[in-house]
Amino acid sequence: MSPRPDVSEQRKDQILAAATKVFTKHGFSNARMDDIVAESGLSKGALYWYFDSKDAIIVSILDQIFDYETAHVHEILEIEDSAQAKLEVFVDTTIRDIEKIKPLMPILFDFWSLSVRKKTINQAIKRYYQNFLDLIEPIIEQGIEQGEFRAVEVKGTAVALGAIYEGTILFYLYFSDTIDIEKQFKSNLDLVLEGLLQNP
Amino acid sequence: MSPRPDVSEQRKDQILAAATKVFTKHGFSNARMDDIVAESGLSKGALYWYFDSKDAIIVSILDQIFDYETAHVHEILEIEDSAQAKLEVFVDTTIRDIEKIKPLMPILFDFWSLSVRKKTINQAIKRYYQNFLDLIEPIIEQGIEQGEFRAVEVKGTAVALGAIYEGTILFYLYFSDTIDIEKQFKSNLDLVLEGLLQNP
Amino acid sequence: MSPRPDVSEQRKDQILAAATKVFTKHGFSNARMDDIVAESGLSKGALYWYFDSKDAIIVSILDQIFDYETAHVHEILEIEDSAQAKLEVFVDTTIRDIEKIKPLMPILFDFWSLSVRKKTINQAIKRYYQNFLDLIEPIIEQGIEQGEFRAVEVKGTAVALGAIYEGTILFYLYFSDTIDIEKQFKSNLDLVLEGLLQNP
Amino acid sequence: MSPRPDVSEQRKDQILAAATKVFTKHGFSNARMDDIVAESGLSKGALYWYFDSKDAIIVSILDQIFDYETAHVHEILEIEDSAQAKLEVFVDTTIRDIEKIKPLMPILFDFWSLSVRKKTINQAIKRYYQNFLDLIEPIIEQGIEQGEFRAVEVKGTAVALGAIYEGTILFYLYFSDTIDIEKQFKSNLDLVLEGLLQNP
DNA sequence: GATGAATGAGGATTCATTCAT
DNA sequence: TATGAATGAATCCTCATTCAT
């Protein structure tokens, strides 16, 4: 009488995957629980067994996405190299994962929208961006300390980098036909590095 | 004898103002027509007299916002000056209007979200950003031709500027307590100009 | 200063004509006053000036139609001839006017439907059919008295004739492509006359 | 363990019965879904679980009625007897079921009305009447072939019989106080048979 | 007489959630 | 655990009617 294996994690992932698909297609508000039920292949009762509500699913997706993104961003922390090299690695990994990031943007839009009204969502997003800044700032500081970069204002520069990162993905969504995202990110980096680096 | 004065434009503005308020507070999907009715001080029938549907109101708001933003952006076209001076004016007018732009962001989030599914919305947004690029590119070209700027790739640089603009406003929404938006925009401009300007 | 000519009858007819068209197309319930306004070329206020309500328009149309039909039926009363000849004239005038009657059937359907619930409508229809019977019965009586027809039961035969009349138009509505209405009415008459006439 | 018994057919019937009642009372357009909900004893959600819309309910009722009527008409096909006998059986079964048919007439009115605008409804009715004609025609042919009937035009006679059938029920609705429906149908039959039968 | 903007009760439909099995 | 039928509050939109001008 071996106990049944715990399938709950598996089920939850199944539901979140289905929900992500459905939310991407319809947006949070227009997505129906029945859509998620259909997409997941489970029953309505099962959905409510694993998640208390539609909101609970949404929040779980938020966690999932930001966990992934944060992990992604943290990769560069591992690198032992010049500040410039770190930024280059950051751009490279972003380019590498852009096709995974892109389909999540519709959901991100909804999160941005929700964050206006839901404090939890707002805080989660803020935490995520803070995380991003917390990572970038030391790199800039390192660059300045080691004489690579000019003595720029650190916080403002970090925000500028975050802004250009999010903004570029946004523009790419509307101009994916005319923007070569790889070139674009490299071009962004050139522009910024040119502004950051000490004149030789 | 005297024909009733035509109040239809007034009424439409009244409705759009109310709708903007309500949409900002609740988001498109969660906003109820009854909310707009209450906020506008008109009746439900009046709303539907001037607008065919909730969607029609949303689209009208989109037009209104983008008309405003486009006009705003075009101000710099008038200036006869160096490319650098034009960019500086752009930053100045943005700073000047930031408090008007900020409360519209929640609505912009919903538009971004909607644009994934509604082609008309998508096209309107794309047109707006294209407009932005069409304005910025000649400035960069002017800067290069007149020897102010390095020979950067024009299109990519324009996108970078658009990205940093939208992205900064986004970050400002989440960090309005720690970001001094005026300084931030100026800092952005410094960074970019430093990257663009010929080394003397 | 001659007084303005009274256009109210003209206006009423204009409205009833428009209403008939609209009711034919949409049915009573689905027809909107705005449709009638548009079709009539008048204003909404004008409509309500001449008719108190949608119902009032409907009732007026009922009167109009039945007046017409009754007049139509009464034509045969004028004829001085054998009973058989009178029935033949009745068939002929029906055939002659069938294209005018046919487009009124959709409205008649609605009147039948309404008559279930509205006593006034019910009575109007009943009166109309009674009228029909009052006309046909003397003809049958005449036929019997003068030895043309067998000694059938008068009332029942009149109802049978009314039934076959209404029923034929009904079938014609669904089979106008395969029924030659002229032949059909003549065939009906033959059948009935064959049943009524004394065997020679 | 035991699976819940499938009550969906039962529920559908429950809803259709309630809807028939409500439609009879108010007509299609004026009947409210809430009326059907109340009459059925179910909830609004349940109604929409089993039927997509008010229209779907209407169509289902159409099917139900015509299935019943068609079955009813087909009874005579079984009989092995003279053409005259078959027509007599038809009249007898009609008389037998008249009290079941009568309350459905208000609904039939609405179907006739709807059929003007809705092709599906039109086709269903047409199919039903065609069915009727397809049944009657062979009987008339049989009568002619076997020398019972005169050599009448078959199709036209079938239409005449259908017409007198529908028309009689119609008149009966308005004159149920003065028409003895049993006598009336027998009288109709006599009249027609007298017209059809060979003179001895 | 005539206009047409404005009213607001009414009604079809949706969908997150529940719960008996 | 899992099912899916059932619930009913919520919400968009319609349209007959009114009335200030």
C-alpha cells in the first residue's frame, strides 16, 4: 500500500501553464475559468482544489514569472570580470532569452495594469525592479571605482539602464518586423557604454 | 426661434473625462458603464446616444490621449537650433508635462494589453510610436550631418531614445518616492548625449 | 392669411405606411420606433404627435388592413348573379389582389399572435372573419334556395370556405415557387363547387 | 461510486415545457427568460447550461412540436384501406388531438411570424408542410387510381386539403364558442369528399 | 406643430464560485 | 481527490416615451 505519489505540484504547474496560455490570449479579465479548465484538461473542481480563486492563479503566475526573470538576471552576478563585460553578458543573455520573454509581455501589461489597483501586485513588481536595480548599481559602482566608467550618478544611471531595457522590449513588440532585436540591444549597449566609458 | 446650441462636443468631452477617470480607477474591464454614468452626471441613455458602446468610448480615449501626446511631441519640431538643443527641449517639455502624463499611465497599460488582441488598438499605438520615431530620427540625422553627433546608426538610436523615454516613465510609476523625475530625465539625457556627442 | 391646409391625415398615412413597411420587415416586437421614424422621414416628436404609442400605430394598421380587406370582400355583394358566379367573382378578385395581400401576411401573423393576449385585437379579427362569414352565408343560402347547391349545412360550409381561403394564402407563402396561385384558387373552387353543386 | 444519473434530457424537457407555457402566454418577444426560469423551477444558470440562448429554446420547441405533429400525421400511413377511409381516419385523429393542438396555436403564430425573417424557422415550417403534402398526395393518387376519386389535379388538391386543415383550426380559435369542431371537420370532409368522389 | 436629446426601467447573457455526489 | 451541474449577482445594452425648446 504505497501512498499515492504527490501529484499536486505537477497539477499546479499544469494549471499555471494553461492559465498563462489563456491569459496571454484573452487578458486577465476576459479569460474565463472555463477556458483554463479546457486548456488544462482538468475539471473545474480540480482547478478550485488547487487554487482558491482566479486571483490566486494570477498571483501564482506573477511569482512564477518574476522568479524566472530574477534568476535570469542574477546569472551575471556570477561573472568575475570588468563592469563593461558584465553589461555585455547581461545583453547577451537577454538576447538569448528574448523569445521566451516576448510572449509573456501581454501578461506583464495586465500586471502593470493590475498593479495600479492591487497593492500586492504593485509591491511584487516594485520588488522585482528593485532587484534589477540592486544588481545593476554595484556593476556601475565597480565600473566607476575601477576607473572604467566616468563618475556618473549611480542610481540614475541604473534606472536609465532598466528603462532602456524594458522600453526596448516594448518597442520590439510593436516593431518586431523592422527591429532586429539583437542589433538593437547591442546598439543600445554601445550608446550607453560610449556615454559611460572614460574617454581614452 | 433660436435653435438649441449644439452641446454634443461638450457632452462627448464630459463623457470622455468621466470615462478616463473611471478607467483609471478600475481598468477597462472592471469599469462599469454605470460608473461612467454616475461620474459623468448624465444618464445611461445619454452615454449611448453619444457612444455606441464601451469599446467606442475606449477608442475615443485612445485617440484623445495620442492626439495630445503627438501634439506635445511635435512642439520641438518648431525649434530652430542644434540637435542637442532640440533634445534638451524635448526633455524639458516632458518634465513640464509629466504630471499630466502620469495619471494616464494606468490607461496606457490597458491599451498595451488590449493591443495584443485588438488590431485597431495595436495600429493606433504603433502609429503613435512611429510618429515619435519619425520626429526623433531627423534630429539625430541633423546632429550627425552637422558634426555634433558621432556617426551612430540612426534608427536604432531613435528606438533607444523612445525606449528610455517610455521606460523611465514606467520606473517612475513604481519609484515616484525615490526617483526625482526631473533629475532622472536630465541624467538620462546626459548619458545619451555623452554617448552621442563627438569627443572634442 | 389662408389657414394652413390640414396635413394631419396625410401625416398619419405617411406614418402608417412607414410602420407597415417596418413591421413587415421586423415584426411588431422587434420593430423600433426609430425605424419607423427613419422610414417615415418624420421626426420622433411628430410620430408621437399623431400617435400616442407604438400600440396605437399597430391598432391603426389593423383597422386599415381590415377596412381594405372588408371593402374588397364586399365587392361581390354588388353582383346580381347566380351563387356560383358570385363565388367565381370572389376567387377572381382574390387572385387579382393577391400580390397586395401577400406582403401583409407577416403583419397578419403578428396580429394573430397578438390576438391571443389582446382582447381588442382578438375582437377586431373576429369581427373581420365574422364579416366574411356574414357575406358568404347568404350566397350559400341563395345557392341552396335556388336549387344550385345541395342542401349543405350553411354555417359549416361558410367556415370551410373561409378556412380554405386563409389556408391557401398561408401555403402560398411557403410554396410560392411551386404553387401557381391562380391555378390553385381555381382548383380550390372547382373542388368545392363540385362538392356543392347538385349532381345534374 | 454510482455515477449521478443523467438528468439532462429530463432537464431539457422541463425547460421546454416551461418555455412553451410562457411563450404561449406572452409570445416569444415578450416572454422573459426570467419567466421561464420561474416557471421551470430551475435557475438562470441552469437554463443557459442546457440552452445557448432564448432563440435556441425557440428552435427546440419548433422541433418538438413538428416532431409531434409529423408523427401524428404519419399514423394514417399505416392504414390499409380505401383513400376515403384514410382521409376519414385523418380527420378522426385530428379531432381526437385537437385539444392538444389548440394551445400550441399561439406559438405557431409566432413561428409563422418568425419564419418571415428567420430562414431556419422558415425551412422548418416548409419542411413540415411538405411532409404533410407528401403524405396526402399518395392518398389522392391512390383514390384516383383505384377509381374512387375523380381525376383531379393531385398537387393542387393536396394543398387544398392542407389549407382547409390549417384554416379550420384558425377559425376554430376565434369561434370556439360557435363552432363545433368535430362537426366542422366532418362537414369539411363531406364537402371535399363530395367533390372528390366519382358520381355513382 | 415639430424636434431630437435625454431618460431609465427592463432584459438577455456571462461567469466566478459552490457543492452534492 | 475529482467532477460538472447548478447558482445568481453582475453588467452591457435597448428602446418606448418624454419634454424643453
